Amino acid sequence: MDTQPPTNDDLKTKILSRIESKALYPRSRLSFKSWEFLVWCLWLFTVLVGALAVAVSCFVLIQHTYSIYEVTHRSSLAFFMETLPLLWFLVFLAMVIFAVYNLRHTKNGYRYPLWLIFGSSMILSLAGGALLHLAGTGFILDKQIGLLTSYYESQEKREQKIWQQPAQGRLLGRLQTLDSEDGGLTVTFTDYASVIWLTDISELDNEEILLLGSGLKVRLLGEVINIAPPHFHACAALPWLHETVATRLELNNSRQLIISKQNRYLGPPEGQTLIDSPCARKFSQLRFESRQ
């Protein structure tokens, strides 16, 4: 049986019927332009958030590159797995996915291949994040989020927990006074938990003693001699590098100070202990690698 092609009247009836059933109505050109603008703004926002995640990740990774992980962890792998900024990696990935989704919903977004949209969004976030990191944004964002909420562990909070461990030979705090009865070889040091330690600094270098006397927050590496009353033997004094953005040179100097003191006490990597003292025993337990 022959079928007749649809007439214009039939086509018109079908179109009108579909408009009625779908409750379609005309929209102005302005509404389409507004929606397009909103989608582009969302895309730009996701790229920006992705860049911020990259900036914080760069800050965290550089800090960890020069961290004295030998003091706090059994291996570099254990340290890396614990301190990996997984949260910021996930934020970055989520923002890239949202950026791709938003860009695909722009007027001409469907014309571009998915790999091009994904790649361009990722590159923009990575490049923007690198620039933000150079401007110190990663450090500021990490620090401020840590101050605003207790649920986020900033690098400063993490380092405070790591270095306020007296039983492990680590103290964080400030010198209380340099006055003592033995020519300045024993001082009082107030740690982060407000405990006042009688501290032997006889094995510290002049630069370390000057650092202590500056009144700034300092990290001490050493051994607990007595708990009550608190008595500590200091083997190294390191600056606290979380008040401002620390440069690579400052980070590396702290690590190299520890390495130089280790070599002074123990000699070459496979050498024997050259000096018998609490610090020699402390450094004999640790082996540091250069990060030049």
C-alpha cells in the first residue's frame, strides 16, 4: 500500500502538538546570552579553583622535599604516603572535570574534541597554579584555611604536631631566658605545650645559640634527660619556617645544618662515631640524605 508524503499541514500540526505537550515557549536572545555568560563564568571559576589546588600542592610538595623526615618517619616512602596532599589532588581533578563539563555546554563547546577541552582546562589550571605558588598564594591559602577550621590540617599544624614530641627528642617553642649559673650552657626553654624545660645547649653552635636568643619560635632536636623536673639536652636548633613563605634556600639550609652536624659527630656515611656524647648517640640513630 502506497504511503503519501506528509503535507505541510500535517507537519505543522505535529510541531504545534509537540510544543503544546512539552509546554515550550519562546525565550529572548538576552536569556541565551546570559546563560552562555554564566556557563563561561562557571568554567573560569572551576579553572581558578583548580589553580589554587595546584598552588597549595606545589607549596606542600616543596616543603616536604626539604623536610627532615628521617627524624619523624622510618622511611621516605612512609613520610611521602602520610604527607601526600591527596585532598588537593582530588580538588584539582574535580575542578578539571567540572571545567570540561561547563565548557562543553557553551554555544560552540560541542564542536571541540573532549581531549582538547580536558587538556586545555588542565594546562590552564597547572600554569595558573604555578604562578600563584610563586606569588605565595599556596602558603597563604593553606595557612588561612588551617586557622579558620579545625578540620583542615595545614602544614603549620602538621609540623607543630611533629616537632612537639618530647619523648621523641623534639621540642617546639621559644627561649625563656639565657641567664644561668654555668656561663650560659643551660637555659630555660618554653615549649608549645607551655612546659618549661631546663635545656643544655653546650653542643649547639654559635649560630644556633643566636637563633635561640632571637626570641623567635625554634625547633629543637635532642634528648630528654629528665621528665620531672623537665630537663632537655639540645643537639640542634632550627628556625620555624611557617611564619612567612620560606624560600628553597632557607628550607635547604635547615636540612644541611643537620647533615653537617651528623658528619661532624659520625664522619662519613659508613664511619664510626667520632665523639661520645648525647648528641653523638642521637645522630647515630639517624641518617640524613642531602637535598642539594
